[in-house]
Amino acid sequence: MFKKILKITGIILGVIVLIVACFFMKAYFSVESRRSTHYTVEPQPLAIQQDSAALALGARLVKAKGCTDCHGQDLGGKVFVDDPMLAHLIAPNLTKGKGGLPQDHTYEDWVLALKHGIRKDEKPLLFMPSQEYFLLSEQDMGAIIAYCSQLPKVDREFNEGNTLGPLAYILTDMDKLPMFPAEMIDHKRTLVKEVKAEVSIEFGKYLSTSCQGCHRENMKGGDPVAPGFPVVADISSTGQPGKWTDEQFIETLRTGKTPEGKILKPNEMPWTMAKEFTDVELKALHLYLNSL
């Protein structure tokens, strides 16, 4: 009887292992196929301004939009995910130093990355939040490109490449991880010229695209953005920020401390990005969140 139980148990375990292996192989080949997809797009022409005002705006936006969080404070690139089960992902060197962008990198190539989430070879970038950047105005995207195009050279090379772990394959296949933002973009959408900077719901909605990656489009939050992260907070009118004054909202995003005394961890809630917003921007964002 005992041998029979062991035999049945072995068969059950074998079937489970086979099912898991088949599921992983399906996920692996599906994700690799998506990784090799070619996107044929025509970059929208942008009039890039190189004046001091545009460069100052670009310098602020690369911080406010999280570019420095992934690519490093000098934008010379860094490893921003290093987990054997999840992935080894490198945010590339955005300067033209050793290991950085090629000397013939053009404005059109910047538009391909920011607006379409694809590389020069027409393949998708990994985990690049272009699904947020493609909603920028011409003015803001142009300012980012202008600033990044004149960065001091940083010599920083990475011998290894991007690799995905088993968890990344499974979560990406289940659409629980936005590994290929190019799939989430309307590539035919034309950028608006400019969005007026004022305390308005419209301007707040424009700014909120930076929040959607974690808090979702309705700003209600929900499941963790990745394994090991906390549940994402509701920041609409029904969440805690809906109870705060504009001054408390601004103070929270400038200091990382809520009116209730909670300390926000930058790796979970990137308030260090949001603190780069102007008072007008933060008031507009708060107004929009409270309208939901």
C-alpha cells in the first residue's frame, strides 16, 4: 500500500512539474517573440529648441519624469534591476561617452525611444516607460531631447546585457509586467504642441501620466507593481490625498512625509521625482486627483 501511495504521489508530482514546464516554455517563446517584433513607424518631426529656457525645462523634466532614477544622476546609465528570478536590466548610458549613444544618434532616434518605445533597429525597448512619455507635449518632449543631446560625455560601459528571469517571462506573458511599452502605445498619435501650465483639471490630468504606471489610470491603485512591493495606494478623492489641503499635498511630495506621519520610501513611492514639480503643477495635479 505504501509503495502504491508513493507511486501515485510521484505521478502527481511529475504531472505538476510537466504542467509548470509547459507553461514556462509557452511564456518563454511568447515573450521572446514579442521581444523580436519590428515596429515600422515614422518619427514625428519636432522643432528642437536649444535656448536656455528649453534646456532648463529639460533639466527639470529628466528628474521629474524619472529619467535619472533609472539612468543615474549623470544619465550615464546603471543597472536598475538585478534579481536572478526577475531580471537583470540596464538603463543605458544616454551620453556620447564610451559605452553610450553612437555619435550619429539623431533627434529622430530620441523620438523613436520616447514616443514609440523602440530602438533604432525597430525592436522594442525593455521596461522603458514610453507609454507615459508619448503623452507629452511637443514642448516638453523637445526640451528633454534638447537637454539630453548636449549632456557631458560619461565613459561607462556595461559588459553584460539585459536578461530576463523566469518570473519576468511568466509575469510578462500574463500582462502583469509592462516589459514592452511599445505594445501599449498608439503609434499614430500626434503630440500636442503645448499644455498650458495653470491650476486646472486639464493640466493636472496631463501631469498625472507619470502616476499611472503605479496608481493606474483611475488613480485607485491596487495590486503591487512587482513581487515584494506593497499594495499601491488610492490617490484619488477617495484616498488619503483627498483629505489633504494643497499645502499638505505639496509638503508630502517635497519631503516624503505625509500629514499622518508616514515616511514614503523613494523606491516604492518616487516622491523624489515629484518634488521637482512646481507649486502650480502640484496644485493642478491635486485638483485633478480630487476630481476622480
